[in-house]
Amino acid sequence: MLTFAASDPTGGAGLQADVLTIAALGCHPLSVLTAFTVQDTRGVWRLREIDAASVAEQARRLLDDIAVDAFKLGVLGSAENVRAIAEIISGHPQVPLVLDPVLASGRGDELADAAAIDALLEAIVPQSTVVTPNSLEARRLGGPQRLLERGCDFVLVTGTHEAGAQVVNTLYDARGVVREDHWQRLPGGYHGSGCTLASAVAASLASGHAPADAVREAQAYTWQTLAAAFRPGHGQAIPQRFLRH
């Protein structure tokens, strides 16, 4: 599996979270760094994107050498990076792609500007198998119907930001609701839950599962990582991705 994402020194989110999740689920993680961040479990203090040429070179070297079974995209750093990545993945239309459209940190720190969002909608969403926005991101992107009209196959809207004793996650395709899953709401906040979920969906797709099944399996795994989360710092808890059975 190949993930494109920004770094997170805490290991809670971003590239490190993707690598941990992918490995925990039995896949070998390849990674392309799109930006580096200064952050802790409380929030993102600074983000600096990697230049698009370097992002493209990382990816092309990997893909010329190693076949991949799924792509996962997180924070991409800039509109230029989005377009460069879109061009690269267009050469692999048979490979499932999961897009986690991370627009802000859990604290609300902006991680994508208007140009990057426009580029995502125009160049990445049409190539995506599953897009995994939370409800706030889904609204900013125009809702699941707009995303589906852009050409993606499925949209999974997560409901952690909505009120209620349960978290309701809804998977859509062009015909409407495919499945709706209800999960017990866990207390507190979690650093990297969205990264974990999207990476788990991609890992399940890489293993050959159908999208609806992959989404269900990924939710179950993610909920367990949150239930077992630990709090190493002064901010949000970090999912425990290597679960003990």
C-alpha cells in the first residue's frame, strides 16, 4: 500500500498513523511525504509543504519499482502537490484509492486552503474509490451527493462531530445509502481517528474486500483502537493500533 501524507511527530496522525495502521492490518506500507508539521497532541502549530517535484519523484521511484494494491491520501500540502499526485495515480486506474480529505486538525487548524480543496475536487475525487470526510468536511465539500457527482464510487461520512449517544457513519454510492453503522460514542477526543479509519479501509481494499465490507471492517477496527487509546501527552488520546487479542 502507498500512502501520501504529511508527517506527525507524535505518531498519532498523518504519515506515521497510516504506516502503523497499514502494518497492523497485515499490509506493507510505502509512504510519500507531502509536508512536515510541527504538532503535538493538542494541535498543529506549523505546516510546510514539500515541493511538488519532490513529492512526484518520491512516488515515481516507488511505483517504478514496487506494485501497489491500494493508495491512501491524507494531507497533501498544496494545490500543486494535489495536481502532481493526481497525474501519477491516473496511471494506475485499477488500484483502489481512499481519500481522507483532511481540511483541519481536531483543534481546527487549517490544513488545506481553497486552492487545494478545489484541486482535490477536480483531480483526486474523480479517481477515488472511497472518500472519507467527517460531517464537517462533507459540508465544506458540498455533501456526499456532490462528491459522488464528481466521480468517486463511494462516500463514507463519519458522524463524530454530530450530537448523540451514538456515532452514526453513513456510506453512500450513486444510488443513495449503502449502509449505516452505529457505534457507541467514546469519551474524549482522539488524535488520528480519521487517518486510522481511512488507512484501514484502504488496507481492507488492498486485501481484496468489496468496498462496503471494507468500510464495515475498518470501522470495527478503528472503534477498537479508540476504545484502547492511550494518552501520552496533554492533549488528545492516541489510538492503540496494535491491538492485543
